[in-house]
Amino acid sequence: MRTIFRGGVLRRAELNQVNNCTKSIFSFCHTACAKHQSNFEGSDVEEAYVKAKPFKEIPGPSGLPVIGTLMQYTGPFRQHDVAHYQAVLESRWKQYGSIMKETIGKSTAVRLFDPDDIQTVYKHEGVWPHIVPILESSKKYRESRNMSPGLGNINGEVWSTLRKAIQPVMMRLQDVAEFLPYVNEVADDVIDKIDNMVDNTGSIPHFNNLMARWNLETAARICFDQRLGALDEGTDSHSQRMIQANYDIFDLSTKMMFTLPWKFKANQRLSDRHYEAEDYFYSNGQNLVNTAVSRIKTLAANKDLKEGQFLFISYLLFNTNLSFEDLSITALTLFADGLNATVPTFLLALYCLAKNPQIQEKAFRELQRNVPDKYVTYDCLKKLTYLKACFKESYRFFPLNLDTKRVINHDIVLGGYQVPAGTTIEMCSFVQQMSSKFFDNPTEFQPERWIRGSDHFKMHHPFIVIPFSHGPRMCIGRRIAEQDMYVMMAKLLKTYKVTTSTRDLGLKFQIIQTLDKPVTFSFEKRH
């Protein structure tokens, strides 16, 4: 059987040959790069490393044996509020400078705040960057349930093989555009839903809930070619419980990170609740995977599987050599990740536009010129320069990812200090996002600063605003998330003038940051 995708047509045997050839070439290149790097380090780099200040002199807060500074974040002597971890990191930067070292519990990390140092790490991360799992608790959960660990919990050649298998369907813009019919369909239903949900002032309180159901519905349509009916369900529905379970996974994981090791009962209670949330989300998600795969196999056996059906799952089934466990976790990760990343990102961008009506109007005029019909096409999206700049500027105002982590595989000099191989690096460029050193008028929301040819455009340091990370381990769901957000925002702004009565919207830390309160938006129909 063949699966037709815009990227081409591949039979399984042909794909195996390509994968084997790619693997050989990749292995050769990795070895050659390592040899080149070794030779290079034998001269200038090695000399620079010897001359650098020793690792032990990197400044940072002093802690206790075994637990480090953990008691600064929890217990009766707590000094910092974990919910405001962004402020904690900013205070560390102001106290210790551009590079520091901290041990929290069993984990010691070197924290970088200078974008030049961050650029150096990315430059030397190699073709197989080693990362620390974002959710160590979820990794352990998956191990306990004999699940595939997923792309974010593996490293080395195993990671590379999986990434190469799934990357075409998730990262090539033209292939991602194949999902546009699904994305437009759900977004149109959201617009209809808004018309029915607004109160007598034209407002929807806690718009967070509707956007979470929008994302769940869109993700189910893309991943499983299935509508869940989440937009029509209430706050005590199965879909809302799925959303809550996903929220609880991150909330409980954060609390476990900062719980003292001798608090056995507290740790066990948190762990039990975490497993319950994971079980609810992933057991129900697995049912969606099983149903989709079963339907595909039945349709294929009867020669009734049509082009355009089950695009995502069909690609994984017929164009890769993934095990069923890897296929399942790949689909489930895409299904889940938007709830804790895409939804807050979208809400924050909408909040910025609601607070800046002149900028919102400029984005609307761009949409009028470039999206003449109700359906948002791939060609339309390519022309939405200003709308994309609005999102970029909202990333600068509201950083969701505070500390991208890497484990370096060779000795390196950072900030004038020796940092040996095997050290965990936390890259915190967000502290520079509101800095007048790097941005003119940093407290002003100016999308034009990102648009070449604009009066406000200026070449910015490329390693400050990087919400999707960079390099080989860039977020693999980036293209799908951006497409979802651009289409939904285009339809919203073409239909309504959006304002908000919510003041002082901020962020709270839950591994990935999220909104610290519900947000209310008001919608005035455009005529």
C-alpha cells in the first residue's frame, strides 16, 4: 500500500532503503564531525579552556548537602515563590551576572543569561543534541506503564531515527498545509460558538476554557481525523476533564520538583495524583489512537481508504517503520502539547492585540488585503507578515519557556569559565527580552520591530526570542502550532474587534509557564 503526501510517494521498501542510507550517511557525518572537532579542540579551543577560570569558581547561591538550595523554594524557610520562578531567575541574574551555577535537589546546572553564551552552546551542540526531559515525572510514568518514552525523553541515535521518521509530516510547511481543511473547519465552529456564548455586554469570561476546547478539537481532527464535540460540551464534560488532567500533570510535576525528599507522604500523594491524571489523559487518548488505526486498517483492507483521510496517522503507519508504541506516543504528544503551549501562546497574543487597538486594526487591514474569503489558504498565510510579527512580539512580552536545557558533550568555555562535558546547561535568554540594551522602547508593543523595511526594524540578537528553541531539537510541533494559531487569529480579527477588561495579566510557572488568571474578552462584530 502507498500513502500519497505532497512530499512524494514512498513504498515501505523504498522508505527502508532511504532510512538505511540516511542512517549510514548520518553516522559517517557524525564521526567525521567528532574527529574534526577533536582536532580543532587540540589547538585553540583547548588552550582557551586551560586559560579559562575553573568551573568551581562559577558564582551561585550556596546550598546544603544532598538538597542544595531546595529549601529556598519550599518548607518553612522558603525564600522564593515557585509560581513566580521567572522573577526568581531574574533576581539570580541581577545578583550573579551572566553566568551562574545552582544545585536544586540532586540537579546541578550552569545557568546562562547572555545570548552570546547561549549562541555558543547551540553552535557546539552537534547533530545529536542531548537534552534533559522537560517532565521527568512523565518519563517515569511512561516507563512504569511500558509506554514509549516519546521524542522529548530520548537522546542520541534513537532520538535521531525517530525524529527523521516523523519530521516530514510535522515540519515541512507544504505538508503541514495539508491539515488546513481541518484547522479552518474547527476555527469556523469556534466563531459560531462565540456568537452564541457572548453575554449581554458582548463578553466571554474565562475565554481560556473555550480556547482549550478549540485546541483539543483541532488536535483530534489532525491526529485522529475525528471530531470530539468538545466545543459543544460544558465545564463538567469528558473533554473538560481531559483538559484538566493535562493541566494537573504539569501542576503536580512542578510541585514534585520542589518537594523536600524526606516528605515521603507528601511526595507519594503528589505522585499518586499525577499518575491518576496521566492515566486519565493517556488511556482516553490511546482509545482515540486505537480507533483511528482500526478504521484505517479496515478501510485499507476494503480498498476504501481515500486520499485525504487520516493524513497524520496514515503517514505514521505507511511511511515510517515506527512501532505501534512509538506511533501512539507521537500522536498523543501532538494531541496533548498544544494545551500547555499553543493555548497560552494564543491567549497572550490575543491579549496584546486587545490591549493595543491600533495594532489590532493594522493586523485587520492586512487580513482584509490577503484573506479575501472565509477559508484561510496556505498562500494567504505566507502573506501575513504583520500578524506573524504580532505573535513574535507577544513571545517577547510573555516568555513561556524559561530555561531551555542541554547537556554538553565536550568541554567548553562559557562566560570565561571552564564548563566540562556532561554539565547541564540552562539557557535563560528571556531576561534580555525587555532590555533596552537589545530592544528600543522595550516596554512598547511594537510588531514592526520584527519587519524588515519598517521604520522600527532593527537587527536583533537571534538568540534572545527563541520560543521554539533552535537547531536539530527545535520544537517538532512548531509548524502545526503556528498554523493553528494564525488561522484562528485571522478568523477572529476578521469577524470581531476584540477588547479585554482583564488587567495585569501575568504568568505562573508550571514547568512551562501559563496564564496566572482567567482572561475575559469582549467581541464586537465587524460590519
